[in-house]
Amino acid sequence: MCVCYSPFHLAEYPLHGYESPDLLPAGMDADFKLMAQLGYTTVRTYYSNYYGYDIAPIAAKYGIQLYLGVYMTTESW
């Protein structure tokens, strides 16, 4: 099974009032642990890292394959 993922829902996400993203990796880890427990084997993300924290090592920890998103924000890309 596959699912699309972004950590935006986490309270630790910097746009929700946290000044530092230091707690973000623990939240993403908990999400991937849950996805693995629910039987998800593939995850599509919007970015390869969030606030400097790579998503690949977290996914690999739980045996989840990734489709990494490349978000194009300007026409010149």
C-alpha cells in the first residue's frame, strides 16, 4: 500500500509556532513507525527533507520505500 506524506500536521512543525525544528525528526519517526505498523510499504513525499532533516533514513529504518517529491516553486526551474 502507498500513501502521500507531509509532516505539516505535526504540532512540532515550525509553521505551527515552534521556532526550532529540532523536535520534527521525532515526530516524523513516529509517523513512519505508525505507517509501517498499518502496512504501508511505499510513501510519496513532497520534499526529500524538511527543515534540513532527511526523510530517507527515517523511511529506511522502517523498511518503507520512497517516491521523493521535487517541488518546483518558480517557472525558471
